[in-house]
Amino acid sequence: MSDRAAIDFVLDSWAVLAFLDGEPGGERVRQLFLSAQAGQCSLGLSLINLGEVAYVVERERGLMVVHEVLSWIKSLPVTILPAGEAEVLAAAHLKAHNRLAYADAVAAATAVAWGARLVTGDPEFLALENKEITLEWIGPLRE
């Protein structure tokens, strides 16, 4: 077993953006931030998904705002998790067999690698639920 710190929840970029945009799923993300701050859980975000948040924010709000958002993220009780060879190749395998974006595959592979729940509301992940990953669903109600 690894000597690295445990991660309870991995945030997908969808979850971070939901929080930033004040969407309903963002409230659960806020609760997780508060719980992590209190030492009740640990949160992670893949470096690849941090990049995804950055490009979406820059595209929609501009370069000045993305610098503010990145500074804010770095102040949170969230560990930025590296995308090592194992995660990258696991993401490639998930992408090869499922209809999901590569950055989403990285989020899923990161959650699996860390034994964590993936926090998301992105419907692309529903096909993976209970097979490859465990989801903490924060998106719209499912039928």
C-alpha cells in the first residue's frame, strides 16, 4: 500500500465550475470545501482537470479572472493531484471503451487510483457508475 495521504473525494471540473457558476450542484461542493477545511474529509483535483477549469474560465470570463480563480483554488483545502503514467494510461483505457471526454477519463482514473468518490454532475460519467468508479452525483435529478 502507498504511503501517500488518503483522498476521499476527487472533484471533476464540472463540480468546480458548478460551484463557480452558482449552480445547484455547487452547494454540495461548498459543503465539501467546508468539511475539508474542518478536517472531516480530504479533496483532490487532477492537474488535468485544473487545466480544464482554467481554459473554461478564461474562455468565458477572460485571463484576469482565470488568475483569480486559480489563486482561489490554490487557497482551498484541495490537493492538486498529478496525472502520472498510471492515471494517464488508465484514462486512455476508459476513453477507448466509453463515450467520454479525455479530461473526464482522467478524472475517473484519478478517482479510481486514489480510491475516492468522483464528485460530478456530468452525465458522461453515468455509464461508468458502479462499474469503474463510484460517483457522488451532484447534477440534475436522474430519471
